[in-house]
Amino acid sequence: MTSDRRTEIVEAAYHHVVGAGLAGASLRPLAEAVGSSTGVLRFLFGSKDGLVAAVLERARADELAFLATIPPDADLAAVARTTWAWLAEPRHRNVLRLWTESYAASLQDDAGPWAGFGAATVRDWLAVLARAQPAAERTTAAGRARRTAVLAVLRGAMLDLIATGDRTRTTRAVEAVLAAL
């Protein structure tokens, strides 16, 4: 029963923070938002940090589920286009804001619930992009640089899109870079 309740709370907390964000969130408002009490949250997660870590794992699971939908035979440009199409969808804007907030927090807090979040997502994405490269290119310095550049373009365009909402301009920019591949 405890694991079912824990899963239910993580799911509710995830949907809450996708809309409200994590910055400045405290345990009592989180408990109210998920229909629980601070005592139950402390019992199930140990602390707010434990709940935040569980929510970040839930967000990462969504990211990995999306990555699993990319056809294994897609090339680097196709993977980037598929990824950009998902990132640019207006319905994903709040998830992207949560991701950005979590990524930035992971750069500032080596020990908290965000510890390692940024590095883990970079590894996840670079692994997907590597699989989209020919085997002979994958292990070369040029291959690593190429997929790192694609990741940088996607992340930069995503940040720009979140900040401005200009989907047309950012999509054109991504397409211009991908055309050069």
C-alpha cells in the first residue's frame, strides 16, 4: 500500500510542479496540492528533498519514454528534428520550464535533490544522438563534437523558445543548423 500511495503522490506532485514550478516550494503547500499531509510526505520521502528527487526521477522517466519512441534507424538530423518537434509543442512548455528550473538548480547544488540532474540528462541525450550516428563516426572526436553541437542547438533553441514563445523563429534556426549536417 505504501508504494502505491508513494507513486500516487509522486504523480500528483509532478503534475503540480509542472504548472507551479519548484522554486521556493515548501512541504506544506506541496502536501496540500497533492492531497496529503506533511507527516505522510516525510514518512514516504524523508523530506522535501526526497520528494523533489522523486519528482525529478518521474520527469526523467517521461524524457526517457520519449527518447524510446525515436526509431533506432533514424539518423542524427532525423533524431534532432523529432526531438525539436516534441520540444516545440506548446503543450510541453510547462514541462520544459520545470526541466530548465531543475537543470539550473543542478548546476548550483551538488548535494541536494537536483544533484546530478543536469549531467544525467546530458548523458541521456548524447547517448541517443550517438546511436543515430554511423558506427564509424560515433567514437571519433568529430562524432562527439557533432552530437554535442546538435544537443547545444536543441537546448539553446529550447531556452529561447521558453523565453520568447517564438516557435517559428526558433524552428527555422534549428532547421538551418540541421540542414548543414
